[in-house]
Amino acid sequence: MIIPTTGIVFLIGAAVYFYLSDRFYRFYKKETNNTAKWFSFAMFFQGLYFLLEGFTSLFLIDSTEIWSIVDPLRIGSLALAYLMMICAVVRVVFPKFLPLFIFAYLILGAYAISVFVNHPPVMFYTGGTLNWEIEPQISAVLIFLLLLNIPFVVFFLKEAKKAKDRKSKIRALGLGLMFFLWIVSGLIDALLITYFELSPIYSDLNYLITFLVIGITLIKTWGPPSEEWVKKVE
């Protein structure tokens, strides 16, 4: 019996992000915190991305026709997630240029989707683990998305350093750690797994650990600030 490990792991990831979306939205309603509102939207689209890939992988679907439909939808969801996070940051740093940033990013997002449509990856399964072969154009898009996390890390860590309010300091630290974890996860997937050609099951394990650590990090840092966390950031 083949166990669809990628499908199971990505559905767990979808559940984590949908939970975080609801949690951020509750903070927004309670505190009228606009950063929480934008990240609620971002976590929803991030969850939708993993739901689409997880559901398809759960049934071990390697049909090119099916993936040609799923890919633009999941990449579009991921692009919208990043758009929401960019809005959260830009409205604080460059509020007057927010429409310009949105316009530029929508063009880049449309380009990323077109790349996946015109150069669809070849999907196949090694046991129950999703594997794929991609062209250089897609690799460039994935590298761009990975590098896009770096400015977020810098921004939120700076916010954590200069914030005077303890709650704001801890929350900014949590978001900075989340983006840092995404970078680490991407590097592990690309370097240790792809470059050293390890079994793709390690990719699923890498994602599972990332989902759980990010979930715990955001739950801890966006909950009531404990004395332990307060001491660490002071």
C-alpha cells in the first residue's frame, strides 16, 4: 500500500495556515490591528496553496492535464499571499507608494503564473512522495519567491528592535522568525534534498517540521506575552 505522504503533510500545512488565518482575524477584530488583518488574508491564501497541492497529491494524481489546472490556481494563491504581506509592510514603510507596489507585484504575479502555464513541471511520485522536474524558468520564479522573504525578515526584526511596546516587540519578532524559517526550509529543500539527491521523503519531513514550528512560533508570539518571551526580547 502506497501512503500519499506529500498529500498528508500538505493538508496538515493547510490546516495550520487556516488556523493561523482565523487567529490573526480574531486579533484584528479585537484590536483593530491592520497588520493582523493583512496577515489573516495572507495565511488564508497560503493555506489555500497547500490545500490545492495537498488534495491533488493525496490521490497521487500525476496527470499533466490536472496539474495544468491546479498549478496556476496554487501559484496564484501563493502570489496573493505574498501580496497581502507586502501590503502589510509597505503601508507602514511607504504608504504613499502602496498602489505602485501593488501594481508592480500584480504584474510579477501574472508573469509567474504564465511561466507555470507555459512551462508546466513534470509531476510524478516516488512512492507516495511528490517529485517533479522543472525547467530553468520555473527555478528562477521559485528563487525569486525565496529571496522575497529576506526584506520581510529585515523589516520585522528591525521593528522588534525599535518597538517600545512589549507586545508589538514580541509580535514583530514572531513574524520575522516566520520568514526566516521559510528561507531555511527553502534552502534545505533546494540544497540538501535536490542538490544531494536525497530521497524526496525528506522534503515532506522538511515541510512538516516547518509547518509545525511556524505554527507554534506564531501562536506563542501572537498570544498573551509570557514572562519568558518578555525576558528574551528585553
